[in-house]
Amino acid sequence: MGELTHEELLRAYSELQLRVTRFSAVEQELINTRDALDQELELYKRFQQYATRALQIQDVNDFVRLMAEACVDVLELESSIVYIVDSVRPEATKFYVEGISRQVNDDQIKYELDEFIRSNGINNSVVKLQWNQFNEFAQLSNFDRGVCAAYSDDSGEYNLYLLSLVSVTNKFNYTEITERLLVLFKLLSSQFNSILSIRKRNERIEHQMHQISANEIELKKLSLIAKRTKSGVIITDTYGQIEWVNDAFTKISGYELDEKKKQKTRQRTKIIDIVT
């Protein structure tokens, strides 16, 4: 094989440089893909950690703070808002913000959030938010973009609003809202809503148990008073059917409960008759 000419050597060198450049570009693309996957895996790992912690937390205020912290940390956005509206017990309504200046008016933001959710038709869904959606709201107009999840309890007991946001001031310092980020937020918010639903159900059961216990204590007190009083006492159902008489009634009337059980009083309401 003969020696290459100067022009052929230059052409071969140019082709080699082009191949090296292409290889470097492919290599960099692979590195970027690997880094993106590593970051995504890290975010899902954080998500699992927060979900585990949420199941273990007992205090509801700590649970609300955890939700706000997770929305910032997992999504790597600037700030978050957690608003739980309790329709049954207004005193149980919770509101918490993370990464937002405390100069904001909480009551005004609550009002604006209610209006914002309604005007944008967000219900049992997760949506991406843009700057133009905030323009009509004084407190929310400070934000450039974000994500919002709104859930309503089937029984109408509560509404959960979760938002993760980026301010206009810092909009260039944070990532754009990608579809992958939106999917991650859907998983995160859905998990928190499920845990909140369980917490609310347990609170309802606990409240009912306390109510039953209080009623039982009150009934025992009334029973003790009825048994010890010297006056005769008759307790009837709503149809006037005699259900119970005390010892004083038996002494006064000469009738035992079994003898009076099938009889009715003249009244057809739940009553306690005192016989002297």
C-alpha cells in the first residue's frame, strides 16, 4: 500500500476528529441521562422516606408540617402550602406554609385558595399552575408557577389543598415543572390524602368512643340517683312502654317491673315519671 498524500492525511484526520466529537457527544448524553435517572431515583427515595414517616407520626400538627416539608424537599421547589378544611369540626382546620415569607396574610391566602380552587375547577385532581392563573389574587400573585392537588373527602368531612410553588422573584433559581415532576407530585399528594383519610376516620371513631363513654358515665349517674331517690321513678320508651322502675316505685305501688313491663303510660314520649 502506497503512502498517503498530504490531502488524504488531512481528510483522514478530519474524519477522526468528527468521530471523536460524535463519541464525546454520545458519551455526554449518556452521562446526562444517568445523572437524571440518579436524581429521579433520589427523589423517589425521599418520597418513600416521607411516606413512612407520615404513617408513624401521631400529632396532627407534626403531620401537617411534614406534608409541607415533603412538597418542598421531594419536588425541589421553593415553597409549599398545606390547607386542610374540616367541615365537621372547624376547630380542626389546619393551615401551614413552608418557605414563604411570614409577612403574608394567612387568612387572606386561605380565602384566595378557596376561590382559586373553585375558579380553576380543581377537585380530586392534580394540576400544573402557570403565572397567569395567579394574577387575580393579591397574595398568590407573588408566584410564577407550581403544582396543586385538591382532594375532597367522600363524606364531605374535609378538603385537602396541597401546593408546591416558585415565586416570581426566584423563578430562575428553580427547575421547570416537568411531566415527571407532576407524576411524582400526584403520587406524593395521593399518599398523603390516603393517610389523612385514615387519620380522620380514626379521629371520628375516637370521638364517638369518647361520646359513648361520656354517655355511659352520665347514665350511671342518673341510674344511681334514680335508685337511691325515695320517690318512685318510671322510665318508658318513646311509645310509652315501661322499661324500668326503681325500688321506691315498687314499694309505693306494690308492683314489680315484670308486672308493669307490658303496660303503657298515657304519654307516648320518652319520659321519666316521678311518683310520690
